[in-house]
Amino acid sequence: MIKTFSEFSTNAILKVGNEQLLSKFSTSKPIGLYTFIWATTSSVNVVVDGVPLSLKANQILSLTAIQYFQFLEGEDVIVYQFNREFYCIKDHDKEVGCVGLLFFGNEHIPVISLDSSEQYKFNILHEVFLDELETTDTIQAEMLRMLMARFIIKTTRLLKADTSQVITFKGKNDTLRHFNLLVETHYKEAHNVSFYADKLNKSPKTLSNSFAKYGKSPLQIIHDRIVLEAKRQLLYTDKSSKEIAYDIGFDDASHLSRLFKKQTTLTPSEFKRNAKISL
């Protein structure tokens, strides 16, 4: 069972399914989507960043898009997957954003345990997710984003409250994780790879080599983050394209317009106009 929501105007994707959703992934490339893996009734065995991990029943594993993942075995698994355009396009508190505690903001791979009370609450939330995926109207996207925000807020609270949690392991993609954190912090002021390479005490060439297996260059990640912010402001604010360009750090609005069109095939104005039509 796999249910997929997609939004043409933003390229947002949300997938909700079971272990079938995980079977296509291997450790040869990153998983590519933010992912929650929820072992409901029995243990689930996976490999994350080359390290075997066994989830117990009623545990949830949180993964970022850059992690390498392989599903080994397990059943009755609930899986949520989404891209940045689905969740990160909205403003969130830093703790529950796309670099929050569950994702790049945590040094270790987060595993959240659910007691019987939380299992009941999460099961209800999952049923609402499934119901909403069947409700195709003009506010479906907003409702699904609200549900995902609720899921992330609840898991973040549990992670913060669980002081007894045993640290399972650290991810092996420290450079990728730190780079993404830096981009999230500085993308409005720094648009070149050399700035981030200097922060990481690496040469731009060495940094680029670190991304060879990821499938995206450091510059592509910077550009993706800039365009995502431009999309967010075009959709959710009344700012003009010129105001947005200045806010993201461009002295000349035409520079953002060229980058935006290269990434999306549309100018910012065309994107905003098409998004309004599709709503």
C-alpha cells in the first residue's frame, strides 16, 4: 500500500506506505527524501550509512535525504517520505524545521520510542493522514503539511523528553550534514562554495569531491535552497520578485530570476501566476 500526494505548483511530494516503499532503496546512493520508518508490531532491520540497525516494535527512525539506506526485513511498517518542497517550504520553528532535532540538527541518528499512550495517538494521526490523502480539494496540501508538522512536533517532543535514550550510532556523512546546516544558516548571505569550504576547513575542490557519490554538487545544494526560499516567499508572502531577491542576498533581481528559471523553467512571476491558477 503506497499513497502519493504531489503538488504541481511546488513540485512537492509526500508518500505514505508500508515496507514496499523501502524495498527499492540500496546503500549505493542516498535515500533522497526525508523519511520516517515506524516499526509498529515487530522489529525492523535496516542499514543506515553502512551500519546495521534493528528497530524494536513501536520505534520510529528519522532519516535525512542525504543518508544511505537499505531495508533488510520487517513487516507492518509505516513509512512517511517527503521532499523539501513539501514540508520545508513553510516556515517552522527551528526545532521542528528541516534542520531541526530530527534531521540535521541531531548529531546522532534519532530513534523515538512510543509507549502505549503515544502509540494510540500516533495511530489516530496516521488514520487522519490516510483519510486526507483521499480528500482531493484545494486545501488538501495545506492539511497534509499541517499533519506532517504535527507528526514532527510530537516526535521531537518525545526525543527531547527521552533522556534515557541510548545513542545508537553516528551517521558517516558528517561533511554533508555540516554543509547542509551551514547552507541553512547562511544561504541568504553566501551563494558561493568557497564560503562554505572555508567554514569546513576544506578547499572547494575537496568539498566537491566529498559530494561525488551524493548526486548533487555543493553549488547545486546552495542553489536548491535559494530557489526553495524564493518559492516560499512567492507563495506565502506579498513581496515582489525584486523584494524577494534582495531578501535572499541578490543585489540585482535579474540574477535571482535567471537562477530561478534555470532551476524551474519559469521566471518568478510566471511561477507565482501558475501557482495561483492551480490553487
